[in-house]
Amino acid sequence: MGSNSKKLSDIKLSVLDLVPIRTGKSIADSFEHSLALARHVEQLGYTRYWMAEHHNMPGIASSATAVLIGHIAGGTTSIRVGSGGIMLPNHAPLIVAEQFGTLEALYPGRIDLGLGRAPGTDQVTAHALRRDLQGNVEDFPNNVAELQQYLSASNRSSKVRAIPGEGQDIPIWLLGSSTFGAQLAGMLGLPYAFASHFAPAALHVALKVYRDNFTPSNQLKEPYAMACVNVIAAETDEAANHLATSLYQSFLNVIRGKALPMQPPVESMGNHWSLQEEYAVKQMLRYTFVGSPKTIQEDLQAFLDETQVDEIMVSTGIYDTTARLRSYELLAETCAKTASIA
């Protein structure tokens, strides 16, 4: 490891909660478990807790993302809570400014606004959300600029004002899985989060594009990159691999076009997927770290060496809620110990 390399103990750890709906459990259960997880990781020292906007997905309960952010922020005291992300094409920028201005007024200094340009759903549902799909690739940069204007103090003389929202210091992040968002985040001087937990292919190129195009802004003086990965930690590699079969089943259902709640783990995936399906799932899940604390520490440190990201956000697709809490606990302990290991 080079002298300039970062150690896991040097960087911030955060959480992406997809608010899974589990087979045999209610949506109310999902919300209860998310709040329990947020309180747990807050105590463990995680930096932020994000939820993502998804629609028409029977396995994910985070469609009303701003409402859930309020619920989680209201039930915690210090952890930052935000969107990973709000899918801006689905909303008028003014509405987003007002919603997040309201959240920031309720929970000052704790709200993050992560923005994505995908619909977070299928085309038919996107049409139901927007009524009009006559947009083009230029709309996203323009919408981001419009949103920034509504949140700025200089907007007070405008005919259209975001109240609340105007003049509030709400950090905006751009999210992406390609070089488009990376370039835009760099040009605007915004922090950038890459979705390597399900779309790993362009990670290294996007990070380079972001850093090469970075221009300092009022929000950020130097580039700040975060990558989201999957981590499933347990006491042993064997136990973790068993838990991971729920995640594999979820992605297998995506590939097959099946919309199902999260499934319990199975003894073996061999009977569940073909070789081609296994390959496709594992390509999508390339940045998925499964195992005991020792295995996780080694693999995650190698990922950090490769990417030199400033922060790692972790999604944990575990069916059993107690095992899910324990996974985040083991990860926090593992990363804290790297200071003495390295």
C-alpha cells in the first residue's frame, strides 16, 4: 500500500437503505425496521443514511422518499439523512426545493439532497409519474440549475420563490452510474456518488472524469467522491454467503423481469439460476463484499486502494433484520480496527 493510500479507518461510512419489503411481512414492518437500522447505525458512528426513490416495485417501499426522510430524521438525532436519490425528471424543481427546504427547517444541518436523472422505474410508470416523456438529456442540467437557484439566497427577488427552501444550506449531490453525471458534478463543483452497488461497469472511468472536470464551487473546494457497494458481513464466510442468497435472488428477479418482495435465504443458488443468469447477476454485483470481518476488511481495503474514494456507502440486502443490524455492526468494528492493522 502506497503512502498516499487511504485506510478504511480514514474514510466515512454511510448507509443506503432500499427499505426492502420482505416476503410475508408488511410495508409498515419495513418502515419500522428502517428506523431501527437508522438508530443502530447512528450509534455506530455512520455518517449519513440515504433512501432512494423507486416506483412500482413490490420489493421496495421508498417511493415517497421525502416523507420517509422526515420519518427517519425525526426518529434520530445526529446522523445526516437524505436521498440517494430523488429522481429529478419525475418532479418540478420547485417542489423538490420546497420539500427539502421543509426538511432542512425541521432538522437543520442534517439533510442531504442527492439527485439522479433516471426515472427510478419502468417507462410506463415514468409516464404515470410525469405525464410527459418529451424530455432530452439537457433537461437534467437545466433542472439542477433551476433547483440550485430556488435554494439560493439570491432568489429572494424572483417572482417564483421556494418557501421554505430559499437561502438554506442544503448540500446537493449528483448521483450516477455513467460519465454523464460525473462530468456534470465536476463542472458544477458538487459531490458525486456512484451507484457501483448495481451498475459497476463505469466506476473507474466516471471517477476519473469527475476528478478531471472538477471546478471548485461555493459548496465544495475539492472533489469529493462516494461509491455505493453491497456488504454482507457475518461471523463466518459461510454464514455471510448464506445470507447473501437473498440479494442474489433479488437481482435474479430483476434480470428475469419478475417483481417480487425480498426472499428468505436459500441453502444453495445452484437450483435457482442458470450459468448465464449467475454470470449476469455477478456482473451487476461486482462490488459486493460478502464474508467474515477479516474477508470484508481485505476486500473493502482493496476496493479503496483501487478507487481512492472519500466515502463508502453500504447497501445490505439481508432478509433477517437482526442479521442486517449485525452486518453493519461488524463492518463498523472492522473499519475502525484498520487503523491498528495497517
